[in-house]
Amino acid sequence: MSFAFARALTNHGTMLHRILILLLLCAGAASAQAQREAGLELVLLADASGSIDAGELAFQRQGYAQAITDPQVVSAIRNSIYGNVAITYVEWASNTAVVVDWTIVDGPETAQAFADALIGPPRQAYGSNAIGGALLDAKRLIEGNDIFAPRAVIDFSGDSIRNSSGPSIADARAAVLAAGITINALPILRPEDGRRAGANLEEEYATRIIGGPGAFMVTAEGRASFAQTVRRKLVLEISGTTPDAYRTAACCE
């Protein structure tokens, strides 16, 4: 092989190498551009277990739809650092079902679009309680999306603490907190149960559910105040503040 031919092959290989590097850099840049940014990743994890009938399920969805479009919530979103939040609505029972996929909400129009998408879909979560599995599924939704956010929160709501199947609540909670995800809670008190007599639902949620930096819970006392309670909770989560009246994770670890 002549020196000139060998040199030509070397130069050709070098050029191909440079082209390959350029293609990889372009692919990386395109991937970075494809990743969406938000100030908060928020999973609304709502109870759809056997204790929630069709009417109550629709009522819950309507409550969240009213809350997300409330001017106070929209204002909190617009005044946040990024001016937006990424939200998904998921119902849990023995299985979990995504009702509304990840949506970037940054104003009244996108908030209304999220609310509209929330009302229509049929029920897809059935059976008894699998709280541990629901928490882990919410974690996977946060870790597997295409969104970058400095904060991630699972907003867990329910009317009991039973865990009939799947991973334990303690193990799932530990895995979520180890991933840097905060768990807030919305215990729903049923009128006929009060504080559930022998088992105080609020105490159970404070000690076994919530956790992470600034974690808190807000109690839904009944149907009349449900949307108002959800609205208050969303404002607190979006703004990154904690209600002084409720116990936080710092006191419950």
C-alpha cells in the first residue's frame, strides 16, 4: 500500500469519525430540546377503590377540575419560578389508571384543557386498596416522563389506610422518598365515619403517608368543601409553602 493511499484512508476515517461525533452531538441537542421543563411535576393520585362509587368518582374529578381552573390556582402557577407546572391525574385501586396524561399548565387555557380532559374518560381503576403499588406507580410516572423539574410531588388522596395487596405502604413510601419525591396527602372524611372512630385517618396519613421536604396534608371534611380544599392544597404545592396548621414530614419521620 502506498503512503499516499494509506494517508487518504486515514483522512477518510478521521472525517467519518468527525461526522459521527457531529451526529451524536446533534442527536443529544435534539433530545435536550425535546425534554420539557416545568417548575413542578405533580401527580394527582386519587382514590378509585371500592369505597368510591361512580357518583363519588365523578364528584372527585369535578372537584379537581374546578380547583385547577380556579383563578387562585392559575395565579399561583403564573407567579411560580418557571410560570408553569406539569400535572397528571391518576386513579388508584387494585390497579392504577392514568386519566389525564402529563400536561404543562401555564395559564387559564391549558388549565381548562386539563379540566375538560378530566371529566370524560371512563373508570379504569377497580378493586380494593393497593396504596403501596399506587405510590410506586406514581414514582415511575415521574421518573419515566420527558419533563425536567426541580421539584416532584405525589398528591395522594383517599378515604382509608388499608393496603389489601401489593407492596407495603412503608416500603413504597421509603422508595419514593429515597428518589427525592415528596408525598402530600388529602384524607377524605366520610360523613358517616367522622374520624373513622377506631382509626384516625388523619393521624394515619400523617405518620404513614406524607414525607419528604415540606410534606403536609390538608383534610377534606366533606363534599361541600372538597373543591375548596383541593384548591388550597394545589396553591400550597405550586408555591412550595406549607400550612402551619398541619403537621409536616419533619415531625412525622
